[in-house]
Amino acid sequence: MKKIALVLVSILFISCNCTKETVAKETIKEVSYEQWVAGVQGGGSGINFMVELNKPLEEGTSLEKVQFKTYEAVFEKNSDLLYVTYIRTKVNQLKLYEEGSKEYGNEAPLPDFGLKPNQARLFFNENGKTKEVLIDNVIEKPLLAYPSMNKPKN
């Protein structure tokens, strides 16, 4: 009797774990990003990160944030099928000093989320519970190089 109960409980745990991730992965059509740089010094750079869905998320479910490379960002809902986040990246090097007063103005080191270069971790809020989905093949789109000035009219 104990063996049957153990098998049933094991099957229950395995099936629960599979459904929570596959439901979200079935909904996702494409996950991609494009890096951008400004055409002028000090104009900045960043990553536009996009999640395109096959169908709208169920009521009570929302796409909250992403961990990608060493960044974490909150999504904006562009439409029922498209979520986007805009990640600002820095070109300045971090300088660390032994004396604490010299540290003023420096930013903290970037976190390591343990992700491979083409992986991202998406966080969904499903009826008040946070669920994670690991995406293995994030598509890199061509770099957007914004010009420093408008093209002259001929």
C-alpha cells in the first residue's frame, strides 16, 4: 500500500511540475532581443527585449520581468500578444576603491544569474504566485545603430 501511495505522489509531483512550465512555453511564440547604440558619444546603448505570444495570457496571468545576461528588467505590455522591455546598458568601467568615500557615484557590480549567453528567465505572475520559465534559444536580431544626425535632403 505504501508503494502505491509513493508512486501516486511521485506522479502527482512530476505532472504538476511539467504543466506549470509547458503551459507558459506553449503560449510563447518568439523571444528575441536587439542591441542598440546611439550615434553620439554619451548617447547611450541598450537592449530591446521582446516576447511575442501565440495567444493572450489567461486572465489572472501577467508577464512581469526578465533576467537576461546580467540584467533584470520589468516588461511593458504593448498589446495582448507583445511584451517589451528596454534595458539601458553602460559603457563605463566600474572602479572599486578601498576607501569607502571614493566609492560614491559608483554602481554596484552586475549580478550573475547563472544564465548562458542565449538564455533568459521569464517571470510570470499567475493568480498571485510567481512562476519562472527558462528560455534556451533567445533570438538575436541585427544591431540598431542610430545615426548621430539626420540625413541631408537632396
